[in-house]
Amino acid sequence: MLNLLSIDLILVPQGAEYQAVKRGLSYCGTNQPKLFAIPMGQKPLIRYLSRMDDLPANRILLMGLCGSLKPDYHIGDIVLYQNCVYQENTRVCHSDLVREMRESTYGKVPIVKGLTSDRLIWSAAEKRQLGKISAADVVDMEGFATLDFFQQLNQHKLESNLAETKLAILRVISDDCHRDIPDLSSAINADGSLQPWSLGWGLVSQPLAGMRFIRGSLLGLKVLQQVTTSLFTPLNERSHKFF
């Protein structure tokens, strides 16, 4: 039996998030989408996407972790984006693919509004404030740039009578808006990769927040792996109990 969800390509931030999705796909047999590791942050991601001459996909899923901006969303929750905002601009996920994603998760995964930030938002108070100002539910560092890139690509495709690229975003919350996590901004390089030494020092120098970050990340990564396996397992083998 075929999957209800048909995806050509998964984009996921490099590092632990990429490894979690890769592990999740490893349990799904041979009929798997392609998996690309992308840099963290908007500017590195835009440079990465612009160098891809011919993206081998028309149905793309962006996956990864995110932070909660509202008390309603907790660590380990799975969310499906309807749209994503950056400053005063909004980009919308493809409605058909969002609907298919929603059906594939048995209608149990909430549809949210995402906010993309140029930096890591570590302060719980700032998260709550951003949630009020933007009316967004979660925050990430790649959503808007990805949607914006493919919206522009689709304009060129339309002019050339080519099939449009459909994009959806599914993420797992790894930090909430109740407690601070460490300020790890200095651990992210300009190319969107992580500096292990700076990351380790940031966690050690803020031990309580560091432990909170580690626990949230481990739970988020575990759920990210599980939801990947569930989404890309044939329907007749899939258990809806996960969602």
C-alpha cells in the first residue's frame, strides 16, 4: 500500500536534527524521499538554495525543531505551519500539501503560524513578547527564507509553464516560553554550522538553562525521529496512536 503522503525531498537543518530525520527514515524501507541537510539561519540558507541549479523535487517538506511562543504549545509537540512571518512579511505554505500533511497525521497535529528570526531566541520573556506582537505560535530560523525562495522559484516556473513546487513545514517544539535556554548565538557560524566548543561552553556556563536545553532538545529530537518514521511508513503498517 502506498503512503498517503508523497514527498520528493526533505530539508532539515544540519547536525542533530538531520541525524534524527535520517534515523527515522531508516525504518521506512526503500521508498524514501531524498534528504538534504541545510545550514541554520536565513542568510546561509538563502546562499545554499541559490546554488542549487536544479532542485530534484516538486513536493518538499521542511522539518526540524522550533521554539514555542505561546503557553499552549509544549516541548515535544508536533506542529504544522500554515504560514510564516518575518518582520512585516508573510509567506504561505502550499495549501494542498498542508491538507495532505494534516490528513496524514489523522488531523491531530495543530496548524500554526510560524515566526522566523535572524537569531536564536533564548529568553522566555522575549518569546512571549514576540508571540503577542507577531501573533505567531512558534519560532524558527529557516521557515520564511525557505518559503520565500520557493515562492520566487514558482514565479519563474509559471513563466516557463513548469509545474510549481509545493512546500510544507512540520516541526517539533524543543523549548517553551516558560523558561530561558542558554544564549548560544555565538555557537552558530556565519555559514550556518555549529561551533562545538562554543556550544559546549555555552551549556556549561549556564548549567540550569543548559540542562533545560539538553532535555528539551533530546525530547524534541526523539519525537522528530518518530514522526519521520510514522509519516513515511506505508499506511497499512502505520499506527495512528503516535499522533
